Amino acid sequence: MANSRQAKKRARQSLTRFKVNHSRMVRIRTFTRRVEEAIAKGDAEVATLALRKAQSEMMRGIHRGLLHKNTVARKVSRLNTRIKAILA
């Protein structure tokens, strides 16, 4: 356990940041799951709308330092490819 005042404060801040970042990541995963479910049902229109919302959440995650931009680009690209496969 932390002994100095500074170390105790950093431990508190770390816990607070974990809670905030964890809730943001859960939110991103929820939006991504909605896209996955729409793709599984074969509903391209709902999947497209869900992808638009998920992409917005993922971009927010980039700006807040949760995800790397290339990771988000890869995930969005793969989801978009799967949606286009439904339409074809």
C-alpha cells in the first residue's frame, strides 16, 4: 500500500480513472454488440444505423485516450465489410 501522501493520492486517482475508463469501454462494447446482433439477424439497415452510433462512440474513445486510432479503424472497417456482405 502507498505510504506517502502523493502515493495515496495517485492510488485514489488511479482508481477513479479506472472506473471512468471502464464505463466508457463498456459503452463502446455495447454499441459494437448491437451492430453484431443486427448483422447476425441479417438486417443491414439496422446494422448501418447501429454502426454509425458505434463509430461515434469509438471515435470518442480515441480522443479520450482509450483506444488507438488504427484499432478503431480496423474494427469499423471489418464491421462495415460484414454489413456490405449482407447487402450483396
